[in-house]
Amino acid sequence: MRILAEFVMRGRMQAVVVTALAVAVPMMFWFGAAAASLVLLRRGLNDALNVIVWALLPAIVWAYFDDPRPLLGLLGALILAQVLRSSASWAKVLLASLLLGAVFAWGLGVAFAQPLSELANELNTLMPKLLPDLYEQLNAEQHLQLSSLIVPVLTGLMAAVLQIICVLSVVLARYWQAALYNPGGLGLEFKALRLPAVIVFPLVFGMLFAPSLGIQAAVLTPVCSVPLLFTGLAVVHGLIAKYRAGSFWSIGLYIGLILFTQVIYPFLVVLAIVDSVFDFRGLKHQQNDA
């Protein structure tokens, strides 16, 4: 990874080749977004424009053939990288990702309207078989409401996945930047990430009550969870560093997140919520001392 980062930063032509090729390859746009974000973080937007333009060309081609995800992912990562460069705040990056997630939900909902509708119809057919006890307890109106929520929730999940990819692309870019110019810098920044309660509780409200604001607002439920996910990861990393627990726990965390997403993801979200109140790592006290 470090060798690739060195190659990207060697010159404009090298950066253009890596970013454009990565975006052109199916499902590799995240790598191109990370490479372009690295150039932006290190050299600024003006110097990165040539690289960005060339990376946008294959992304636009993908969008022309009805897959806007490379274009949205590339632009989203670059926006987050610019926020990080100008603010040096991961909290602001995560809040910006929330706005991006809402935009992604709209764009993906338009681009994949027909496939999402077909998938929703299949799920409506399978739901009585998968959850027979639940279906027996619901009346006709509740059945209709549940069915109408499927498309917005699926759209929100797609948007949240793309939102996570954008944040991870910027994390990778920052990791490369730190490895080349400031070893250990990313670790210190990430372990210090904490969202205050004034931000966390509106996110919790969005997760729990967005569907009650309207059927289409259900897309915000998964989108609002993403900042809390990364904050929860930061809490775990901070606690591991504080108690010098070793890398075993970090590796176990990510393996568990991959294998048991449905368990570890909510745990991290809840951990971020609780940390906003109790501050397990003592970051607020440290800031006051400073």
C-alpha cells in the first residue's frame, strides 16, 4: 500500500493513471477515490484538479451505463477529503457524510427505481413465509405500511453502504498521507474522534423515528447510523490504546464486524451513543486540561 501511495505522489501522470484505471475497473472506484483524495489532501484542490478530471471521465461513463455509484463515490470521497483538509476534524467529516448519504439516497433511488421495486415485490412475497408469526399479528393497514417501507429502507441501505465506502476511501487516503509524511498521525486523529451528545441524539432520533416523519424519510435510518458506526470504532480503538490491550482486539473487532455485522454494527452504534454521555476515554477532560 505504501508503495502505491509513493507512486501516486511521484507525479501528476502517475496519479492520473492510478485513479482513472481504478475508477474504470468494476467495483474498484473506492481505490481511485482514495488515490484522488490523497492528492487533494496533500496538494490541495487546485493541484488535484487535473487528476480529478481524468478520474471523473470513467465515472461518468459508468453513470451513462446506469451505474452512478462510481461517480457518486468519487465525488463524495473528494468532498469529504476537502472537509478534512480544511477542518482537520473527523467529526465534521462524518457530519458531511450524513448530507452525502441523503444525496446518495435520492440519486440511487432514481437510478435503481425499477430493480428496487422488483426486489421489494419479491420480499413482499417472501415475507409471510419468512416471518409468519409477525404477519399474523398485523392487520391489513399495517401490512400495507410495512410493504411501503421496503423500497425506502433498501434505498437507504444502498446509500449507507456508499456513504461508508466514501468515508473508508478518505480514511485510506489519510493513512497513506500519514505513512508518507506523518507516521502515526491517523491513529492519533481517529482515537480522538468523539461526537458530543448534541450531535448524537439527533442522529439517534433520525435512526429511530425517521419513518414516522413519512415513508420516504425511512431512507435516513441507515444513513444516520454511519457516523455513529465510525465513532464507535474510534471508541474501541481509543480504549485499546488507553489500556494497552494489543492489536489482537483490533483485529478481532474487524473480523467480528465482517462475520457478525448484524451484532457488532448495533453494538458500535450503541457504544458511540453511550460514549457521548460518559466519555470512556476521557477526551473531554483532556481537552479541558489543554
